[in-house]
Amino acid sequence: MKTIKKQDMGVALYLLSAFVFLIVSIPSWLLDICLAINISIAFAILFNTIFSKEVLDMSFYPTMLLFTTIFRIALNVSSTKLILTTGDPGNVVATFGEYVGGNDLIVGGIVFIILILIQFMVINKGSERVAEVTARFTLDAMPGKQMAIDADLNTGAITDAEAKELRDKLQQESSFFGSMDGAVKYVKGDASAGLVITAVNIIGGIAMGVLRQGLEVSEALTKYSVLTIGDGLVSQIPSLLISLATGILVTKASKDADFGVVLVNQLFGIPKVLYFVGGTITFLGIATPLNPIIFVTLGMVFIISGRIIANHIEVGEVESEVEKEEVTAEEIRKPENVVSLLQVDPIELEFGYGIIPLADVNQGGDLLDRVVMIRRQVALELGTVVPIIRLRDNIQLNPNQYVIKIKGIQVSEGEILFDHYMAMNPGFVEEEITGIPTYEPSFHLPAIWITEGQRERAESMGYTVVDPPSIIATHLTEIIRQHISELLTRQDVQGLIDNLKESNPSVVEELTPKLLGLGEVQKVLQNLLREGISIRDLLTVFETLADYAPVTRDTDVLTEYVRQSLKRAISAKYFAPNETTSVVTLDPKVEQDIMASVKQTEQGAYLTLDPERTKTIIASLEAETSKLEKSGKNAIIITSPIVRMYFKKMTEDYFRDLIVISYNEIDSNVELQSIGMVTG
């Protein structure tokens, strides 16, 4: 902290002194010190821009430009005061006027004008234009770069932390170049101010010399012009250095190596170029009146340098080849090489070579963007983070085939026609359209492959028309929904807990690990996700667990309590507002028989219901739910709270999408109509 305070104090004093110099007259010896400091800071900025590896290493450069410009203008004002009042602005100004300017009014004036022209018309103009264009292109490229980061994140090329770091860096770069676009105007304005100050000094100096000191016009012109030129030079040289530094910074492209190394390697790194340059210079020395000693010698230096560099390149290539072979052999011998093969990706999407264009951004494919949207959609819908989805091509598959794997095991597959669309009859279209019969892979509904030319006609007829990327994305989304519970790991749960702890630390500290362990919390969340219940309202889930965990640690029972706390969300998911929903209820006698057959063990509860009785109940359930499905409605079974979880377990092997809800999970404003009863 002490170091930071000293640095802050130094910057504050630097700025404060500039404002003091604008108001208070300072002695010539203090002006000499400040001018020396100004020149030193200009050199420090120049060399920092040369040796920084990327522009963000000088992220405060626009602020530095402002500070140094204000300080330099303050010194200009102070030197002007001394020139006009005493005629003695100090050693530095006098030396620049006499030594650099050759103590000659004409020579000094010409040198000064040349410096002004170089800075104002060449360096400032170029830096301003480059900064403006760079800022524009950087801002225009931001969306594409952000999408590339998201794509790398979804393919597993980078981690979440690396993605965050890249996004932050991208934001800093856009802010930097936006600031530089405006900051370059400081330097340009400083050069203009230098011209005005110089003219004022000359006119004012002549007036002071003639009117106050009784000098002849020629004497006053000589004396004050030399001092004014010295003052201009001592200000414009640091300004020129900073202008040059600005140009270097905004045109810098290398990010992985030192500026000097890259510059020299690119300029003198190709032997063939040096041979041609050396031959040309040598020819000019021999065939023209140019000094042969200088030109032939320089030409030979280029040719010899080219030969030396060629030898280095050949040796480097051999060493690189040997090193590559040694690294390859070493990698093969490493035992860790086998360990890396044990890694299993949570979700994989493999596809044949015919589907590659859908995943290739360069060919216009947007499958990677759709994968990003899938992860966001599931996060909003179910409140959990989907693991990285690995996309890879597999030449062993059919060209148009794709396979979805969960933890390395294939769970589903599909086949698409790359240049076709899938048309599905929603049920009310009577007119048929010609095409290739197929089945929609997500829900196994009958469909037809049609061409691009048939698309508009099919849509006008009422068909639902879907493009190939949407088919794959929908299929992948459904598979993720079905298996999201087993994809929720303890590490994921810990991440959810840490996130909740930031805003609600008390409930987290009360629940875990005092009442429930991480694994028990994971099982409750998995139970909820298995039936499609969102865990996004994690605060309600944890508060309910904290209420009932002292009574029981049975995760199935705790899940039922949590479901009842989430009844508003469950009702909103399955029941439409202001509408009567048709459901099927469970015979009280069946409920009694189910509860009578429940056996409690240390590993949990299970049913011992007679197989024949179970078969009868399943048959009745199938008959009742088919009535709902035929009318296009969800199959929803309403039971008493204590029976719900056992009835769900009994039927889940027969009906994958059956919705079983207890009376305690239904909001009071929901209207239900029972159209049947499951008997046994």
C-alpha cells in the first residue's frame, strides 16, 4: 500500500506542478530540471512502446498523452515568461537555441520548421488516421471475436475462465483503441500550439527588446529569435518522440515477440532478399560514379550477412526436426499419454463428412452458434449448466449420419439430407406433398424430405418446415433434457452452491455440510431434473431442504417436499392459466395397495406389489392416458402426495414421458377436470 500511495502522490505532483507553472513564474534552474524530466519521460514512453509485446501493455497510454501534453504546455508558458521578462530562460533552452540551432537565426529557424513539418504533417497525420481506422475496425470486429470465443468454449478448446479472460481482454482492446482515436488529437493540438507560442515569443521578444531594453530591432530579433527557437526545439523534440511512440503503438501488430526482434527478422530474415540487395548496391558502386569503396563494401556486407543467415536457417531446421522427433518419442514413452485417453466427454456430437459444412463457420455453418443457444436455453429452462458439448467429425459414420453420445456411450442418432428441408404434417394438412419419407429424429414423427424449391409451397399448405441445423439442434436439446440429471456432477452442484452463497450465505451455511452432504443435495437436484423440474430457484430448494433435513435424510422424501415448495413453477409448467386441464386420477384403493407394498430399507424404499396387480394397473393407465394423447394433450396423472413418488417409480419403465403430480403440487387457481381413473 505504501508503494501505491507513493506512486499516486508522484502522479498527483506531476499534474499539480503543471498547473502551478501556468500561474507562478519559476526560476531558470527549476525550468532546466523540469525540461530534463520532460525529455526523459518522452524517451521512456518511446522505448516502452518499442519493447511492449502488445498494445494493452500500454493500456494507460491515452492518459499518458494527456498528462505529458499538459506538462509540456506548462513548461512552454514558463519558458515564455522567462524569455520575455529576463531574457534568460536557462541553460537547456539556450543550449538548444545555440548548439542545436548552430547559434544562427536562419539555420535554427530552418531546423525548427523541419521538425514542425515532420511532426505535424507526417507523424501526427499518419498516427491520427491509423488510430481512427484501427478503432473502427476493432469495434466492428467485436461481435465476430465474441462469437469465436463462444465457439471455442463450446468445443472445449478453452475453459470458462479462459473465455472470461479473453472477453475482458477484447473489451479492454476496444476501449483502448476508442480512447486512442481521441487521444491522438492531444498531440496534434500540441504541435499547433507550439507554432502559435513560437510566433508570440518572437513578436513579443522583439517588442520587449526594443521598447524595454532599448535594443536595435536587428539585435532584438537575433537575441529573442535564437532563444525562441531553442524553446521551440526543447518542446517539440519531446513532442516528436511521443508522436513517434504513438505511431509505433497504433501500428504494432506483433503480440508474441519483442518489437525489435520481429522487425529485424522480417526486414533481414530472408537470405534471398539480402543477396539481391547486396548485388544491386555492389553493381551501383562499380557501374556508376558513386563512391565504390562505400557501395561495394556495403553490398558485400549484405551478401555475407545473407549467407550467414542462410546457414543459421539450415542449422535451425535440422535442430527443429531432431527436437520434434525427440519430443514425439518422449511423448510416446510417457505413461501420462495413456491417462489422457481415459478422459470421457459428457456430451459428444459426432457427424459424417457430409454434415461438416453445417459446423464449419467458413462455409456459412451456424451449428456452433446453435450449440451456444442450446446451453443458454437449458440454463434458463432448468437452472443448470450444460457441460461442454464436443463436436467432432467421424469418417466411420455415413456421410449424412450423426450420433449423440452421453459419457462416451451412444444414446441416439439421426440422418439428414444436407441440401433438403424436413416437412412435417401438424395433423390438419390434407393435401400431400411429394418427397422422401423419413422420421423426425427427436420425437420419431413421420416427415418428408423436400427440396428448396418445394419449401414455400409446403409452408403455404400448412406443413412445418425445418432446416437441417434446426433438426440436429432440436434433437440434441431433447437428448440433453432427458439425460440432464445424470450430467449434473458433484462439481456442478458445488458451483451452484458457491454461486448461491454469494447472495444468500446463511441458508447455505445452515444446510451444507451440517444437515446434508454434497452427494445428498446432488441426488435431490437430480430427482427434480429427472422429471423436468427446474432448479433455477435454488434458494427455495435449499430453504425447503434446510426445513426438512432435520426430520429425514431420505433424498426421495426430501424431493417431494421440495416439489411441493415449487408448486407455482410446476403448475405454470403443466397447466395453462384460465383454462380447464384434463387429467387422470388414481383410484384410492390402488393408492392404498401401493402404500401397503412399500418396504423401507437402509438403501431406500421399494415396492413389493404383486406382478399381476402391477400389470393390471399399467394396462388401466395405458387405456386412460391414450384418451388424453388422442386429443393432443399431455398425459397427466394426479395422485395423493404420499403415493406420487412410488407410482412414478413403478411406471417410469413403461411410460417415459408420463407426468405424475400430487395434489400438493398444484396451485390453488388451477382448474382440473378428471376424464378417467386408473384402477387395478
